[in-house]
Amino acid sequence: MTKILVVDDEIDLEVLIKQKFRQKIREHHYEFIFAVNGIEALKQLEIHGDVDVVLSDINMPEMDGLTLLTKLGEQNSLLKSVIVSAYGDMDNIRVAMNRGAFDFITKPINFEDLELTMEKTIKHVLQMRETMKAIKENNILKMYVDETVLNFMGGREFESSLLVNETIEGTVVFIDICSFTKISENAPPDTVVNLLNSYFELMVKEIIAQGGYIDKFIGDAIMAVFRNEYHLDRAIDACLAVRRKIEQLPAATEGAVKPDVSIGLNSGEMISGNIGSAELRRLDYTVIGDVVNTAQRLQDNAKMGQILITEATYEKVKESFQCKRVGELKLKNKSKHEVAYEVIE
């Protein structure tokens, strides 16, 4: 349920909103809270810390909407505001936007437009919260097992959870940027690092968007892990999105080969825990096991643009994704050949 704070000194607006959105309120899709000015709005936010969106008028007694926008920006950067006002001149719109308003609607209110704007704003807020959550949980931060960092991330409770070793069910993905070694041999160091980071940024966004987290960066490759419900489907969706985005990029430099990726993916039981040196205070919270090794070997065998999976994985996803049989592969340190499939789309 989305909680929305409406700030307006027109009492009739409360009645109107409750009438127009009565079905969404009854279905617990929206919950509205009301305040008659900015000061009361700030008090309501202290009581209701889970408000997602603020709808605010500009002209109100005691504290106007533009002043309220400034206060909201200071208190909660994730909270988004939509100005709903009869003062729809460009000066007011510019001031509102400069103070952090997400959108602007003029009175008299078109409730269809209002609902579309609310849904767009709610979606943006939820995406920001998911991104922040993913960043917080991102295992790249967990390499630094230091008291200061642990306290920042939630104190001893977080530290205890960090040190848990367990067997998990999940999907691991290795994504390698093809031909990047050639680029690194012929370009200045700054160019190489900036280019690699730009590729990683693009890939990380697609992985996080599907609920995955980055386990580690290995040279010009990424190791990512997906857990919880539909982890296998989400991992493949992320791989397809990464491949599509990379294929759309131009060549890094004139005459250079266009960037591409080779991907290996495997799913099953893995051991999750801290691996490294406690003496150096450098522990890598990672996953290990045969599932992980096989995913890496599949990536080693994948050609440019290929996403390789095992036959066992193929049997799980064949009704959801189009795949084709590649054939038997001799994977390093494997006594038996592995039948591999390529995910097409």
C-alpha cells in the first residue's frame, strides 16, 4: 500500500480525493493523510515515517508549499513531491522544480492526470528504494570487514549476519567483456579504466534491476549472484539485458572491435560464506562450490555474444526461454563432458 500525504488548506479537497479514489482506498492500494499547511505536514511526517509521496499546494498559511519542499529535501531525499496548485506560471514551476518537486499539476485538478502522475511518482520512489537496498546489500561493500563499516551498515546484528556460513539455492553468473585485453594494450591507462568502469556501470544496473548482486569484479569480468524467488529466470533476464545493452554500444576507439560479452550461468546449491584472511581484515563474502566452478568454465567456453547454460538448467527454463543445443564441452577439471545450451532470447 502506498501512503500519500496531501497538503492543502482547501478542506473540500480532502472530501474530493476520498470520493475520487474510494475504490483504491478500499482495496488498500492508497492511504491518504491530510494536512492544511507545511508545518502540519512536517508533523504528520514525523508520525508517518513511511509516506511515499507528498501532494502539496503552494499558497497556504503559516508555511507555503515551496518552503515545505526545501524542508522535505533536507529531511528525506527519497521522498518525492508533486505540486498541485492554481499558480501554474513558469516562475512557480521553475522554483518548485529547483527545490526538488518531481512534477507539477495545475488546478482545477484533472483526476485522471493526477492518478497517472501519482503512479509515475510512486514507481520512481520504489525504484530508488530498491536501488538503495541493493547497494546496501551489495557484497562489494562486504569485502571491508571493518568495525566502522559494520557499525554504519547496522551494527553488531549486521556483523553477526555477515559471518554466517550457509548452503543456499541460487544462480551464479560470470560475464566477461570480450576483446578488452586488446583495447587495454593500445590505449592510455585512464582511457582503459574509464571505459571498463562505464561498461561495468551499464552491466551492474541490469543485474540490480533483476534483484541480483555483484559478488566481485574479476579483471574485465563480473561475477553476480541471484537468490530467492525466480532467481534463475531473473538471472537469465539480466544476462539478456546486459548482452542487448553492450551490443548497442559503439566501438571504444576508431578501428577498434565493438564490445561484446561472453556469459556462463549455472544454478543450484552453493556455499555462501566469508573467504579470505582475517589477519588482513580482508574477507570476501562470496559463494563457492561446483555450481560456481561450472558457471565460470561455461563462460570460458562461451564465444562472443553467447550465454551458455548446462543441460540441467536448460530443462528448468526451456518453456520460458528460447535455447539451442551447443553440444558436449570438455570443461576444465571435469571428468565428464558437459552438454551445453545457448540462450537465444
